[in-house]
Amino acid sequence: MTRTLKILSALLSYPTAELQEHIVDMQDVVSREGVLTGQARRALNSLFEDIARGELYDLQERYVLLFDRTRSLSLHLFEHVHGESRDRGQAMVDLQTMYVEKGLEPGTSELPDFLPLFLEFLSLLPRAEAFDLLGQPAHIFAAIAERLRKRNSPYEAVFRALVALAKDKPKGEDIAAALQAPDTDPNDLAALDAAWEDEEVRFGPGSGDSCKDGLIARVRAGMRPAPDMPVAAPQNPTTRH
């Protein structure tokens, strides 16, 4: 188990009072496990402190504006790959099957490609396997990180950390292609409506076809219940023994 991945999952979940209460424990785990560089840990500390000290309502509103109302920042990985195409249905089934085969049984309220759930799954795998799978959507993480940097968002640190942990680093041309997708202001409701009506969003050259044999082809959209704190056994999803 790589507990840092579990903590990154929690950080990308909808902010709650419970999350705030466990910030110090989470920082301690990241420090003790030592899979991130000092620079990455320091960047994460800014987000830890921001969540710990922030007003909960403000944190929740910011989260919704970033990740629920901005398609280019979606935590639904297939929004960046298949959009509204028919491929994503089978892709979700494939990812769900992989979860179950590895002993993770997501709760009924969660769909397979929700990024916090995906990271929860990776946290249960042997480290080498987890970091290998993490590399497949790394260009998406890099593109989201860049968009968050332009917004001066402390959430950038989570996506930089994911890229740093990935075995295979994203290619510059794939990141550049990803960044060509529209990046809509969440306060521009007309533009938001138009963006969500787009038939399909593709990140990276030929990603629609090449992803079918990789992890990206198994990911799509999901609900946002926060996973349990990373220092505790998860309630939803559950793991078979």
C-alpha cells in the first residue's frame, strides 16, 4: 500500500470537517512515507494549510467551481478522453472489472473513473504497479496542473505530485495537445453550457484509439463522496480479503 496516494485521493475529495480534522495526520504520513520529493511535499503543505485554516463553506464553494463547473479541470477522467462518445460506457465496465479483480469493490454511489476513487484503488496495489498505471493518464494530470497554476490554486500541488510519482512521464506534445482544449471561466454560464454540450473531448494525439488498451480506456465520470481519511480503513469503497 502507498498511503500517499490515499492521501492525495482525500485531498481531491469534496472538503469536509472530517478532512480538516485529519490534516496534521495526513501531513505526517506523507512525510514519513517519503515517496515524494521535499519540493513536492512543501507544495502539498500549502494545500494542507489552506484546507486546515479555511472556512468550510468557502472551501466547498471553491471546490465546486474548480472541479464540478469547469470541464477542463474535471476529476472525471473520461471527460478528457471520450467526452460523450459511446466508448466510455464499455471503458467504465472494464475499469470496474479491474477494480473487482484486484479486490476493490466500489460503493454503488461511485463510478469507476472518479479520480479520488482511482487513487484509492492505486493505493492498494504494489507500489511499482501503482506508479506504472499512474503514468497512463499523466498527461491529463500535467494539463490540469498547468490550468490550476494559472488560477493560483493550491490544488496544483496534487497534480504535480501525481506526475512526479508516475513511472512514465507525459510527453510535451501530449500536454500541449491537452492544453488546446477550451478552458472555460466557471462564472461564464453560457460558455459552460456550450462546453458541456460538446460531443467529445480528446487529449493527446490519437488518444481515442490508443487508450482502449490502457488504463485511460477504463475511466469516466463519477459522484463526489469523500473517501475516508487515509489513516483509516475505507468504508466506501471496500476491499475484499
